[in-house]
Amino acid sequence: MAKKGLGRTFDSLLGINDIPEKETVLSTEERIKSLKQKMESGEVREIEIADIDPNYEQPRKIFEPNALKELADSIKTHGIIQPIVLVQMGMRYMIIAGERRWRAAKIAGLKSVPAVIKQYTPQQIKEVSLIENLQREDLNPVETARAIKQLMEECNMTQESVADRLGKSRPAIANTLRLLTLDNAVLEMVEKNKLSAGHARTLVGVPDAQAQIKLAQKACNMSVRDTEKMVREYLNPKPVKQKVEQSIELKELVTNMQRVFATKVGAIGNDNKGRLYIDYYTKDDLDRICDMIEELKAKQKD
């Protein structure tokens, strides 16, 4: 089956031919050996960490500290076995791919990192940086949505072309982009892992920002299905029955009937239209009420 998305074309663009497919085949020792060979051939160079700057337009804004520390510990043991990709900017270098490795290397105390130096146009820098991060699939859902939007706007791509480059379906891209219609406070909850993307998408149809936030706060402790139900009930509330005001005379009638029949009597409606009801709790109650009505009928005949 042909490889979907960027595939080998993207690896070739980065100048790295042994990822991602061969990463699962080569052992750590083999990858280290391969890296040394590339450094000896000049394909990969050691670049001073102090001479490298991050790409401030890259979509990943949050780097989880614990994950960085784990990577730093691995780098202390094995070193960096996958070079980062840089572009030269005057006397300095800017990261195109591998900022996480660069950050972890600084934590590990390294002075330099292995890197591939590429020549890109400004347009290629934007496209490669965005797609490289999206291909790694470790952005949070909001970062992913913003990166896709940026890719479409700055690289003149459609949802279909982005889906093809990333190996995803167009509906999946559209669903991801829908998150960006939510209020910033809700997006922040997703970024901080307080709310899943699935929960957040159920709130897209809620037009009021404050309502979105309140529903999102409730949804943090609910399943996605229960959140969907809550949103449906918010968007389609059950009509509230208006309480009918009854006149003093009608209330007095009910009170008098309760005294006469010695049981509970109620009234629904108003002076113009409604219903009176008499409660009975035993057969004796019913017989007693019937007797009273018969007496009233007899008096009417007289």
C-alpha cells in the first residue's frame, strides 16, 4: 500500500532518509553508527547550541516539562541520535525540525547538537515547520487546529490539500478546525488537558461565549455523551408552563368545597376556563361524597 501524506517526499525535503520508517527497524547502536557516518561525510554537522534559535512561528507552544526531562535523561545516556534540521540565518541558525530535542539537549548540558543544514525559501520554512510538527502528532488539539489554519492561510492550501499532505480525511481536518470557533477560555481548558477535544466539539454549536464556558466547566466531570445531552437540552429547552393566577373568588370556592366535602379539592385554570377535582381516599369517602351530591339533587327538585 502506498504511504499516505508527506511520506518519503517530506523525509527527502528534510534531508533525513532514515525516519520515520527505519526508526522502528534500526537499533539504537545502528542509528548511532549511521549518524557518525553522516557526520564523517559532512552530511550532518555539530552546531553550537548557543548559535541556534527556535522558530517562533512554529505551532507547538507548550513543551511538557516531564517529557522534556525524560528526553534529556535519554540524551545524557545515548546522545542525540536523530539530527535536528536547521536553516542558516546570517551568522546564526533557526530550527526547522527538532526544537524538542534542542531544548532537551540544553537541559542535558550539551554544548552542541548534530544538525542537517538546509536551504529553504521563507515559504518553504513556513510549510516545512508546520507540516513537520503536524506529522509528529504530539501537538495538543488546539495547537494542531491553529497549525492547520496557519498552513492553509500562509501556504495557500485547502482542507483537501492539507488532508492529503497529512494523510488524514477532509472531515477530520474540518472537525479539528471547528475547535477554533470556541471561546478562548474553552480553548485554554483543552490546552491544559482539563477538557478533551471531543467534549469541546460538542460546544461548537453554542453561540453564547459565557454559556460555552459554563457548559465546558460542567463537562470537565462528564462523559462526552452526557455533555452532548447537556448541550442539546441547553439549545432546546423545555417550555416552562406559566402559572395561572386564580381569582380570590375561585380560591374561596375551593376552600368552601373542601369544608363541605371534608376532603381535598383542587382547581386548575381560572375563572374563564379550568377544572375542579375532588379527592377521595377510601370507598367510604366516595360513598359519603355521592350521598351529599344526591341530597343536593333532591333539594333542587324540591
